[in-house]
Amino acid sequence: MLTPLASLRTGVELRLTAESRAWLHRALAEAADTKTGAGTTASATTASATGPGTAGNAAGPRGLPAWELHFVTAGRNCRPAERHAQAGHDVVDAARVLLLHAAAPGTDTVVRLYERGSADERRAVLLALPHLDPPPGTPRALALVEDALRTNDTRLVAAALGPYAATHLDAHQWRQGVLKCLFTGVPVDAVAGLEHRAAGDGELARMLTDYARERSAAGRTVPEDLHRVLRLARFEDT
């Protein structure tokens, strides 16, 4: 299920320190200015991008839109409050998704941020895909999803199989994504639209049955998630 952006923003703001919340407000405002043509470059907004107390300590890449620098530096500027210390990755992911939505980048920029980004930045791009308006070109956005599914990074695989994949991946690629979850230990709860897309899928049932036989023959445990998806594919009660 796609989390509404308003709920996403409220949730992340409640978990941030006051300092980080103020940074996020500035970053989102600058990203929105970019969309309306009033944005500045990173070199003009270094203090905002690098966080409170760092004005003048570093120069941003010349010509880079300020919101992109914010996107890159979110990992060090979005700090959860002490009582939410375990939410570190989640708040950074959410902040980056909000920045991407506010800036409304074109397809070329979305692809560049993914291809040149760290694993965390790539994950944020994948999570943001269903929120972007205008949406990125479908073939190129799907290429990012497919690239993530070829990795063994479980957090990338999980992000790749979110709502965007549920809507846009073809049947073959989606089935391969489900199997990738089983191969890598990603819980199938991460697969958006699982119950809808798996229901009555005879080919998926065949693939899962073959995989279960292979594991059993090798003396390996068949994961419970496989049985769960198989029941869906066979229209059995769950």
C-alpha cells in the first residue's frame, strides 16, 4: 500500500530532532522552489545543505541544484530523536522521498541520481518512484527496478518490489522478483500487491513448486514465505 505523502511527512517530522526538522523544512522549501523555477545552486546554499552550525565550512559542487545536495547529505542531516533512535534509515529514506517529490525532477535526473548514488540513495529513488509527479518515463524507471532486482542487496530488492513494481512490472519480471525475495531472505511482506498479483498465478505456482523441490532435494529448509505465496497462487485458504 502506498503511504500518502502527507502521512509520510508527518511521520518523519515526529521522529526527527528539532534541528533536523528545521533542516528538512528548509530543504523541502528549496526543492519546491526548484520546481517553480526559483531554485538556487548548491554553492549558494551550503549552510542549509550541510546542516546547522556548518555555514562556510564546505562548498557544494558548483552548478548542482541545492535540493540534490540536500538529497545526498540527508544521511547526516536527518537525525532521529533519541526515543526514535532505531528509525535512522527510515527517516532518511522518507526525507529523500519527500525531497524528490517536492523537486519533481525529470526522468534524466531520476536515472542519474540512481546510477550515481550510494545504495541508500538508490533505495530512496526506488521508494520515490510511485510518488513522483510528473512520473518518470516508464521504460527507464522499470530499468532501475530491474537493476535493483539483479543485486543481492536485500534493502534494494525490498524497495524495488514496492507499489511501482506492483503496477508496472510485467508478469515474468514480477515472478522473478518474488523468487529473488525467497533466494535472498527478503520477507514477502515487502512485495506490494502480493495477494492481488499472486492470486491464481499458475506459472508462479509452478516456479515455486520447482524451487521447493530443489531445496528439499538438497536437504535445505523450504521457507514458510514460499508456502504462503504458493497458497495464494493456488487459490488455497491462507
